[in-house]
Amino acid sequence: MYQAPRGTSDILPQEQYYWRYVETKAANTCQLYGYERIDFPAFEDAGLFTRSIGAETDIVDKEMYTFEDRGGNKITLIPEGTASICRAYVEHGLHNLPQPVKLYYFASVFRYERPQAGRYRQHHQFGYEAIGDDDPALDAEVINMAWQLFQSLGIPRLSLILNSIGCKICRPGYLAVLKNYYANYVNELCSDCKTRLGRNPLRLLDCKNLSCQQIADVAPKSADYLCQECAEHFSQLKRYLGLLELPFVVNHRLVRGLDYYTRTVFEVQPEAEGSQSTIGGGGRYDNLIEELGGKPTPAIGFATGIERIILNLKSQQVLVPPLPKPEVFIAHLGNDARDEAIKLSFKLRQAGIGVIESTGSKSLKAQLRQANTLGVNHAVIIGDQEVKSGTVILRDMTNARQEAIPLARLEERLKQ
Ligand code: HAM
């Protein structure tokens, strides 16, 4: 028996209402803020991600699905969406449009991780990017948009975590201070952190290991080492978030797991679980477009995992509306009745009434049982007798009451 590959899952019909709910709220939020949809390929040139996410990150180092295709090209299944959007921005000359260009996407994302609740090898992201402006008001918009999305989804008890990790100018100075600080604790660090210290010292700050966390808690803070421009940017952003009355908390240990970030980084986390199960995150990446061959272009964005949103909707018992479905079932007994049922189903659907038509040759009892299981409001029953008299039996499935009505009046009755 074949099974879905480890870390992937089928989204069965009974789960789909969660997905439509999230997708609709996300698309509505984008419309309110003036973001337009973009779609990009499920795979890209492998180099795009090494270049953007960074060779020293877990994603590039351990998690990418990279392979050589039959033409000898090195291909990677996308591990996130930001790099693809920046590639598309450069490739299609989107710098010629009025800036900032605001785009959103839904995409399947692939990361070879150890599967567990909320962590999969294929997951689905909703994300958006605002490219071409470094105004902190844009950071405030992007952060607010994420917060308002979760508000509109009705997910309570979330925290908004914020930090600034500086730019090309001030980051090297901060990293030197950080390395210096950690030099005193090398023997107490977990083995991962010992390696990270040489390769990617920022990542020591968000280590999940308890003893490393204690060391990180009192480590020097990036916000204290910002250059004047980054400091002003951060303080303006906090002021704007205050104007918007967003309940943000600055946490100096928030650094994010992708190397392209500059200045603003932020995450939305469930209050109870914290960073272990971050529901969404993003930040500024002012150098990325240039690194991918474009002109220097500041940008900021955010992405959230739809599976994690749905886990939260379920655990917080948020009421999600069901999807609309046909409300009429047509049951029939006898050959003439079957012909009539085929014509009637088509006629009703053309009139905009959803119909499930019985097929096969089940007994009436079995057909009504099926109608009941499907949860339709009405069953229309046709026997050869009804065909002769030009009537149908209309059965209210909620109270089992039924009546004979002329076939010609059925559409009008159902519409009522
Ligand atoms: P990220 O934090 O790597 O950021 O992923 C965004 C979200 O995707 C996470 O907060 C989480 O909800 C979900 N996610 C990540 N990995 C998994 C997984 N293995 N299983 C299930 N859900 C997962 C980015 O990808 C950046 N591109 C975000 C961004 C956009 N930054 C700027 N613009």
C-alpha cells in the first residue's frame, strides 16, 4: 500500500472549509491593503536560495529538496516564497512600476524537516511582500496587515514580537561584540551553537536549548548597536505601531532563520507555545534584490503557514463556517423515473440550484439514507407513478414531512 510521503498530507474534503476560510480572509486582507496576487513556479534554480536565504542557514544547509533534472540543471523545490518574488521582480522589470510594488501569494513550500505537529516536509504558505520603499511606515503597514489577518481569522491569544537586527553598516560591529560575549561561554554551549558561533553567530540567540537560552537572555542586544539611521528607523516604526495600538513586544532574541533580513524582524506567536510554534514571521530585506542582480531596492514582507493557522483555529475552537453545498437530493425508482431525474437535475442546476443526483439502483430507503448522510435539506422523490401524473414528492429532510407537488412548480418551491 502506498502512503503519502512522510511529512506530507492529503487535505480531505471534510478539512477544506478551514482552507477556504483562511484563503478567503487572507485574500480579503490583501485587497483591503492593495496587494495583488502573484504566482511563481514550484521549483527554481538551486542557486537562487543559496544566494538569498544564505548557505549557513538550516534551510539551505539541511532542508532543501535539490536535485539535478534530466537536462543537468540543479533545481530546488521552493523552501519559501520571498526569493522567487524578488527573482520575478528583477526578471520582469517591476522596478518600472510605481513603488512600492505590493504582491501576495499562496504557495506549496518544501523543507526536509523532522516531521512533528505543525512541522511538515510540504506545507502551504500565504505571504506578501512590499518592494521598493524603506519608509518605516511601510514596515508598520506590513506588520499591521499580519496582525489584522489573525484578528479577522478570530484567533485569540497571540503575541507580536519585534526586533531590529541592523544593516550592512552596523551589523558587523554588533556581531563582533556578540562573538566576544559568547567566547566566555563556549564550553557551556550546545554542539549546534558551537558550530554556529563561527558561521552564523546571530542564530545563537534563538537556540531552543534551555542552557543556551539562559546565556542568550543576557547577551548584548542588536538594538543597542544600531547605526543612527537604523536606530531612527526602529524608533519611528515603534512609534507608528503605537499609533496603530498594536500590542508588540521587543525581544532582542528574535533574529529569524533566514540570512537576508536587515533592520526590522517580527513574528506572531501563540502566547502559550512561543517561538516553538511561530504562526507567521517576516522582516525587511533591503539588500536582497541587489544581491539577485537588481538595482538596490529596499523591501519588507511576511509569510504564515496555513497548516499552523488551522491548528490554532482548532485548538482555540474558533467557529469556522461550513462551505456551501447542494441542498437537494433527487431519488428515483423505476426506469422512467430515472430518465426524469436526469433531466430534472440538469434543469435545476441550470436554474442555480445545487443538486445531488442518485445513481445506481438502490432502494428508496437506501437513497433517503444517503440523502440524510449528505445533510441535504430536501429530497425530491420520483417514481414511475409521479412521472405519469407530472408530479414529484418533495420531502423536508429536517422533519421527514413530504408532499406531492406538480413538477412544474418544483423549481419555484425550492427557490422559496
Ligand atoms: P519562515 O519563518 O521560514 O519565513 O516561514 C513562514 C511561516 O511558515 C512560519 O512562521 C510557519 O508558520 C510556516 N512554516 C515554516 N516551516 C514550516 C514547516 N516545516 N511546516 C509547517 N509550517 C511551516 C519565510 O519563509 C519568509 N519567506 C517570510 C518572509 C516573507 N520574510 C519576508 N517576507
